[in-house]
Amino acid sequence: MRVILILLCLYIFTLPVNADVVKISLDEAIDIALENNLDLQAKRKELKIADTEIKIANRLQNPQVQTNVLLGKVTTGNSSQAGVMFPIETFKRGVRKKAAIAQKKAVENQIKQAEHELKIRVMKAYFEVLYYKSVEDIMIKRKKLFEEMKKIASEKSRTGENYKIDSLQADIKYKKQLIELNRSKAELMNAQFEFNKTINAPEDENMYDTQESSLFDDDLTILDIQLPPYKTIEATALKYSYSIRITDNSIEKYGQEYILAKRQRIPDLIIGGGFAWQTKYNGDGDNWQGAFVGGGFNLPILYSYKPDIDKAATILEKTQMDKASFENKLKITLKQNYNNFKYARQNMDYYKDILKESDEILKTSTDMYKTGDISLINLIWTENNHQTILNEYLTAMDFYYGGYLNMMHNIGHDLLLEEVIFDDNN
């Protein structure tokens, strides 16, 4: 039984891995997601539903077949009838159709907004992979440093005053670093899985990874962000934000529904006609044949539709107030985003200079420890400070890129599209 279990485990762990790791750029990741993302494809189905809603709103009332067939002696004094009645809505179908068209416009903008939000999520997930690649890169370099420290400590004279303590401390730092390295590898794998989950491409055996190796790459372009002045950003948001466009579509829709509610008071008509016949008195001679015409309308007397009108008016007013409130808060939020982004960029540049200086200090301290000019404790202290600066530098980059994504989210439009949306004079 034990042999069977061992063979089964060997078989499972030696199965070929179907997933191929494919390195892609950020632009390629966005294109793959926009084309294949399952959630987005499901969202796009709502457009077909909206088209159907327009057809439903434009419907005509079905005719009614009516008969009045008399039997027995009563037929000699009354006519039997068979015909068709046509209900006709008055001044309502066109308004209902306009409301459905406005709803379709809202769905179109909701889909564009979903595409925009998906792009931001892909950008964030892409950056997260690079972030944890950078952490792993730091951990690997620390491992090499502690490995070298351990080697230097072991090569010192065994009769030295601090030989045993230095050897133990170096060994502990090295082993703890192995733990940190494993943790960083696990975090990187989680980020890579989240990146592929965000893309969410169906039946895709590829495992996508970032084209860049870390945030420390010399040719890194993901952080090269050039934003226009704040005035342009605010104008873009107020004019092109999908959220505002959706609200405008809702105002248009509820405006038509308000008109429709008031027109419920206009009576609908019913017209019709058909064949009529009557048996002659005492059954002598041929039957009398002819036709009939009819008509009618409903009177809004028992129910005046006032509650419907008041409800529609309140919904319209609320939507208009929601838009005004959103625009007011959006201006303040964008100012917050812009300032956060501006200061985060400055801090990132400061940390870049600090990191260069810290690198020089660590390198000098390592050389001094090799020659015995400083103790291991001093070198470890220097390395810990260097590690703190590295972590703060990564955090600064995270705040910088996160601030940019927050601004893109609140703008509600891709400001970096290659299109002219404002004249230079504006």
C-alpha cells in the first residue's frame, strides 16, 4: 500500500505543466483583458438587452377579437356580431421609446466605464507584480550579503575576541534571510496569480508575467507619467467622465418617464368593427346581414395618476441633485488626488537620491568589515538602515503609482488617450 501511494505521488508531481509563462508589456496586458475578460464580456451582453428594451417600449397593442353570438328566439330581434377591436395608445409610445433609448445610452457608457475600470485594475495588478519582484530582488541581494558576512566571520581568527558571537550572529541573519526570501517568493506568486485573475481570459493556458524584471530596471517606463495641468484634468472629468455621462443619460430617461407619467391622463382609444347578422322576424325569408363599428376610451376619473406623476418628478429632481453633488465632491477629490500625486512624485525622487547614498554607505561599510575596521554589529546596523530605505523607496513608488491610478479612477476617463480633447486655448 505504501509503495502504491509513493508511486501515485510521484506521478502527480511529475505531471507536465501546461501553463507557459508569457512575458507581456502593460499595454499588451490591457489589450488582452479588454478583448477576453469574461466579466467584461458578460457586461457587454447588457447592450443587447437594452436594444431589446427599445423594441419592447416601441410595441403596439395587440388587437382583440370579440364575438357576440346570440342563440334561440332572441336572435330574431337582436344581431350577432364578430369583429376586431384595436386599442390605441395616445402620445405615450414615442415617449416610452425615448426613455428606453436613453437607458441604452447609459448602458453604453456603463460598458465604457467598466472597460476603464478594468484597465485600472490591470495596471494596478501589473504594478503589484513588479513591486513584489523588486522585493524578491532585494531579498536575493540581502541573502548574498549575509552569506558573504557569514563567510567573512568564519574566516576570522578563532582566537579573536568576538569570533563566536560574530559567527552566530552572521549565521542567524543568514537563516532569517532565507525565511524572508521564501516569504517574498510566495508574495510574488500571489501577485502573479492576481494579475492573471484580473485579466481573466477564458481557456487560456498561458501564465502571464510582466515584461520588466523589477521596479529597479534602468529602462522602466511604467513610472514615466506626465500629467497635464490640474485645470485640464478637472475639465476632462466634468466633460468626459463616464459617471457623469451615465447620470446625464439617467436624467434624460427620468425626464421622459415624467412626461410619460403625465400623459397617462390622456385617454387611450379603442376602435373596431366587424360583421353583424340577424334572423328575420318569425324566421321568414333570408337573414339580415350587415356590419358594425365601435369605439371607446378610458376616463382617468377614479385614478388621476397624480402619485405616478409625483414619483416621476421626485426621481428626476433627485437624479439632478445627485449629479450636482457628485460634481461638487469630484472637484474636491481631484484636487486631493492631484496634490497627493505631486508630493508622492517628489518623495520618490528624494528617495532615489537617498538610496544612491545609502548604497555607497553599505558598500563602504562592507569593505571596512572585511578589513576589520568596523564590527559585525555596525555592519548589520548599516544594512538594516539600508533595508529600511529600500522599503521606504518601494512604498514611495507604490504611493506615486497608486495616486496616479486613483486620479484616473476619479477622472473617469483615459486622459492619456492619443486624442485631442481640448484646444490649447482652453
